Amino acid sequence: MKNWVVSMILLFGLWLLLSADLAVPILIAGFIVVFLIVLLFSVRNPVFRDIKLGPKALAYIIIYPVVFLKALVMANFDVARRVLSPSLPIRPAIVEVRTILHSPIGRLMLANSITLTPGTLTVEIQGDSLFIHWIDASATDINGATESIVRGFEKYLEVIYG
């Protein structure tokens, strides 16, 4: 049921954004289309099964894009600084980090967040380990790399996905 509700809300929100019209016929057509899509695909693909819908999780769903955007901007400046100033050291390495996330969608969100942040790229996920290519591996041990790369995203994703 949760998968249906979250899918309906997200798809109807997308419909509203794309249609940019609040006329009643458009809203009714959107609701029917969204309902049919969810009816056909939601049973076989329970993507949102693991999402939590408590007040704290809903707040973190709103906060997480801001946290990600901040990390994205800071990483962009860091990589640009390294490109424009060749004397700055780069120490590329593939490091192993551990995650405390249990749900597949939570791990996927973490891996995508890491990959979309310049200077890091998720290479592989094996169990609770992620292997990350890091442009400036300041910490090569698991705990140090986990703290530097993962913890900023993980504390929010843990509340949202568990």
C-alpha cells in the first residue's frame, strides 16, 4: 500500500509540474493516467516499499536535496581548484567504504549521490561495502574513507530508507 501511495504522489506531482495547468479536466486526466500507471507497474516493482513515511523521514526527504546540493557545489569547487592549480596534489585511489543502510533503494541512493558528486565514483557495491574511486584519497582505511565520503549522506538516507 505504501508503494502505491508514494508512487501516486510522486507521479501526480510530476504530472502537475509538466502540465503546469490546474484546470479540473487536466487534473482529472492526470489522476486517471497516474492511477493506471501505478496499477500496472507498482505491483511488480515495489521501489518505494522500504521508504519510511514518519514526520522525521518526511522532513529529511525535503532536507536531503539541500544537503546533496551543498556537497555537490563544494565538490565542484574542489575539483575545479585542482584542475586550475596543477600543483595541488591528487591521490587517486579506489577505497572501500561501509554503509549501515539495509534497503536496496537506500544503497542505490547513496551510490548515486556519491557518483554524482565530482571527484568520487561508485565502482561496485558488494553487500555492505561500496568501492569508490576517489580523486584525492586522503584516507585509505575503511573507517576514514567511510567518514569522509559516506557519513554526510548516510545519516539522512538512514532515516528515509533504513
